[in-house]
Amino acid sequence: MLNKNIRTQEIDHQWCIAEEKFSIDTNKHFEGLFTQGNGYMHIRGSFEEGLESTVQDEEYLRMPVNVTLEKPRHPKTKWGTFIPGIVGIHPLLKMEMINLPYFLELDFCVMGEKLDMEQCKIREYKRWLDLRDGCLHRGFIWETKAGLHLKLQYLRFISMADKHLSIQQVHIQALSGEGNLAMDGGINWGVRTNGYNHFKAVRTAVDDATFISAETITDGGNRVLMISSMEASEEIFADKVTDSKKVMYHGNKPMKAGDYFTIQKVTSVVTDRDNEAGFLEERGKNYLAVVQEQGYEKLYERHLQAWTEKWRASDIKITGDDKVQLAMRASIYHLIRSNCENDSRVAICAKGYAGEAYFGRYFWDTEINMLPFFLHTNPEAARNLILFRYNTLEGAKKNARAYGYEGARYAWESSITGEEQCPCWQYGDHEVHITADIIYAMVHYVNGTGDMDFIRDYGIDMMVETARYWVQRVDWNKEGYYELLGVMGPDEYLPMTRNNVYTNRMVKFSLSKTIEYLEILRNENEIGYLELKHRLGLNSHEIEKFEEVKEKLKISYDESSEIIFQSDDFKSYADLDFNTIWKDRTKPFGDFISQEKNYRSKALKQADVLEMILLYPQDFTSQQLSHNYDYYEPITTHDSSLSAAVHGILAAWMGRMEEAEKFLEKVVAIDMSLEKKGAAEGIHIANCGGLWQMVVYGFAGLKSAMWESEIKLEPHLPGTWEKVEIPIMWHGKQYRLIVTKDSYEVREES
């Protein structure tokens, strides 16, 4: 039964990202920025009608390249419908997330003129994403060539409460003129993923009374069923049609000045990986039946309430800087949306399920950049992100064996199996620090929550297996210490260094914690400990080896070091004249230098030593921080979106607020700037976590739960900021941090 329009909240520019006018130049950027989702499924903010000038099923062969510098193929628009865990095999790129059929399609045509934002005469255009409830709105007047002027108002949302449901609504009003309006709405499978067809078959069905459906069989072996039901405030949709690419409702309505009506479309999406009882068709129809029984209004109310609860636990309120306030909420929105909080079979991909660029894969971003947000706003979600790494431990073991080692080696680019998916040897072979990053993040989670059961049930297996890998990956030096050769640290512009200091510090930490937790478990329960050793095949000799490598693994700095060199060979790399090479600072440095030259030069892609100082602040004096910041920042290109937030936090710690605020501008611009158009290929989701850390760790000065058992703050607020309010979970209790220029309060909440 059709209900009245879902109410629209007023546009609040602290809560709404608005596109004030349509521009083809920024369209793809807004598609990424306006991505909607609920953890289970995600869909880019593309127009319901698409753009006639860009086909979505072009087939081509995307090659393995440096993704940071790759030029995207589609400049105008790219549909994207993603369900985490639905993956297929690309002939060159290995396992990738599949771009699924586009179920939002709604087409309008007047006397042969199809609605198209690029080609039609449009006025009074506005589109906005309301972060409060995740609803995407669009409104405009279409002046057709036939003289019929139509006012169209769109609304759509992916339900946060009923996670298999999508709701769309369009209100159409004739302002002047007359003519016939033809309408089509349905499911379009004319879609490719990075130019590749992952659909083995698509089976359609049409029910004369209630629905249309498309069941996609993927080459990854999954079944995805989409069922749509569409109705209007009067009888319009008399036909249902199927062609080679889509199944659609079709209708016509003569329109004249003063006429108006509303279309509402609901789609249920179910898959065979949902861990739910029942056949796909039965489940899909049951979700549609809920809408029919309860109505759109109640569905929306549940959706709004779910978002309200999310915001209650996570919203950071900034007084005195509306631009950063909106960017902060946009970042939190995408972090929440991209997290499938109850499913530990998946993590958060590098583009936040808002684009194909990184193939839907999981990097160290999850543990180092994003986990702190979830640790302090949704600890159960944080637990599941770490549990994902336990669930993919077998894949990590396969990786180790593939390289000739025992134990577990986590993939630089992981998909759902945990096996290495990186198609570029430089990163896949050498960027091994992720194996230790994951253990660091797990310890961070345990220290922040007190959840020692995680170590007992899962974590100790991860620690022992990764320790086994490290004691084989190291090499013994005749001078009497172990070292890690042929390593790429966080700075990806130096591929095969000797003793990258960040990596070695992380490995030392990982081995140390493995030994510590084994001892804790032994002291807790001797019998249980013996069972653990038997299950893992762990012997005393191995533990002694862990201890030996931990003690003798080279760390190339001490307390007296002013400059901590990134690697033992760092000083031997060439110095560069950045001003001569880098002629346009609005573009990545990597665009102006060959990879060969870059790989032998002192030009950092992102923070490396400074990332280590951020993660181990207790290891370094304020003087060391200052000296190393001054040495590395001028030779850091910040070509990675992970870099600016690190530098901004450290600048705030040093009280260099002018520098910190410049980095804050960089962090905000990465996805929010219209000039950069950074969200075009998807959200830089690690940067979203970086902005959260910059505000919480940098400006509010919260000391990390990795190192502190109690909440401690050392604030440094930017110049215009009057107050920051931050909700925080700490050891199972909810607190609110209220920080002003000259004071702060830690308030426990019920």
C-alpha cells in the first residue's frame, strides 16, 4: 500500500553534503561522496537514470599498476553496487569485489526525450546527502523540448535497520505544458567490474501482481537475488518487460499543468552468503512483505532510529569550524556505513565500498587508521575487524608457505580468504609490516577493552603463527644480530630497504607481546597452556627462538639519536631538488618522476619513521620528535591519503598549530574538495579514520589506550575552535570528553 511521502528533514549544512548545481566535471566525485550503505550493501550515489554518454558494460582489460597514480577510465559516471564478500576472479588482478546489477534504475522520457542531467535543460537543481539519516535527495525542474515542464523530487535510502532493503521515492509535478511521460524502473545488469564480466548467468522473473526479480550467478560461485516492487499513487505501471540487460516496470501517464503523482520503489537484496535460513526467493519476498505490511513511514522510522543510535555513540561536535564539522561527520558516516559490524568474514576495503579502484581489498589501513574509531565507538565492531584476521589465518599460512616459510604471513592486499591478492610484486613481496601491524592492532583492542578472552580464544594462535614467520624471515648478521632485508616500509617509494625501522620496531613489539601473552596464559592455567602448546605444536625451543629474535633484531636508533634513519641504507639514497621536479603541487609527486628514479631517491610517499613515533610515543623524547619531523616532512610528498593526518597529529603534539591546521586542511580536502574531486573512485576510508584520530588524538590530545589505562588528555585546539565534544568508549564504559581552549572535562555517561 502506498503511503504518504517520507518526510524530509531540513538541510543543515553541518549535517548535509550539498551539490548546489550539476557539473559533469564533478559528477563522479559526488557519486563517491554520496555513496549509501548499511554495512551489508553499498551503492554509489549515481543518478537513477544514468548518463546516456557513458555505458556501464564496456569490456576492457585493466592492468596491474600503481593504483595511486593510475588514471581512471570513466571520467563522467560509474555505477557501483557492492556486497562485501561477493567476489570473483579477474584474469590479471586476482580476486576482486564484484560490481553487481544496478537496482536503482528509474528512467523518464517525454515525447522521445530521455531525462539526462548532461543533455537536458535543467534548472533549480540541488542534490544533497543528509548524514543524519543517510538519505540522498535530489530536486530540479526539467524543461522538456516538448514544452512540458516537470518538477521532480527524489529521495532514496538503504535501510540501516532492515539491511536487505532499499527504498526509493520520486514525486513528479507538471508545472506547465502537456505531454506524455513514459517511465521505466527496474534492475539493470549491464554492468562490468574493472571492465570484466563476472556474471555467469542472470535469471529474471516477472510476477503479474507484485514484483520483478533478477538472480545473478557470479563466477565466484555466489547467487545474488534482487526483487523490486514498484507502485504509484495512481495506476500507471501496466507492463513489465525484460530485454538483454534489464527487467523493468513500464508505464505511461499523460501530464498537463497541475498534475502530480508519486512513485515508490522498494528492492530487497539477498545472497547465498547471508547466514540466514530459507531459500533466496522466500527470503527476498518476505522482506518486501514487511514493507507492504508496515508501510514506508514505519520502515523509515526504524531506519532513522538506527542512524540516531549510531550518531549518539560517535558524533563529534565541533564549535567554531563548520567546514571541519561537516567533514568530520562525513568521515564518521562513511566509517559507519562501510562497516559490516556483525560479520567477521569481511573487513573494510580501501575505498569504503564506494568504488572499484582497490578491488575491494583489505590493507593495513583497517588496523592502523580505522580500528581506533571503532574501538572507542563500537567495540564489538572493532572485535569483529580483528576477528576477520583470525578467520583468514589459514590464508596467511598459505602465503607464508608460498614464500617458503612456516607460520603466517598476512597479505598486503587481502580478500575474503586472506591469501595475497596484490598483483604488483614490489608491494606483495616486500611490504611485510602488515603482519606485525595486525598484532599491534589486536593488542590495542585488548588494552582498550580488557577483552583477554580474545587472546585466549583467537589471538594467541595469530601471535604464535606470525612469530613463526618472523623468526624465519629474519637473517642473521655476522656482527651478532638479526635483520630484515628487502623490506618496504610504509613509505612505498623505497621498495627493498635494509632494516626499515618501522617494520623492525613492529616485529619486535609483536614478538614481545607473543612471549608475554604465552606467559600470562601459562600462569593462568597450566593445563590449558599445555593443551594450547599441543594444539599449536609449540615447543620450548620455538619460544626461546622468539625471545632470541626479539632481543637481537636490529633497531637502528637509541635514545640519543636526533635523526632516526628510515632504514640502514637510507642515507645512501639520492637527494632530490623537489622544486625542479615537482612543477605542479596540485598533482602527485609520482606523476613527475619515473618509478625507477623514485625508487633510488629520498622522496617519501607517506609517513614512515613519523608513523612509528605516532604509534610508540613513549619511546621518543619531544626533541627526537621535533628533529625527525623537521627532517622528514620536507621530503615527504604526501602522495598517500594516509600521510597528512599523521603529520597533523604530531604537529599538534608539538604545539605547532599553524602546521597542524594546514595538515587539517589537507585531510579535509582529500574527499571533500571539489577541486581535487578525490572521492570519484571511492572514499579514502583510511583518511576518514585519520581525521577522527587527528581530532581525538591530535587536537583533543587523548592518550592512546594502547599505552594508558585511564583517560588522559593534552589538548591543542585550532585557533577558531571553541569547543569539541567527543563520545568515547573506554573499558566498557561510555564517556563524553568536553574540550575547550583552557580546560577539559571527562564525563561518565549512563
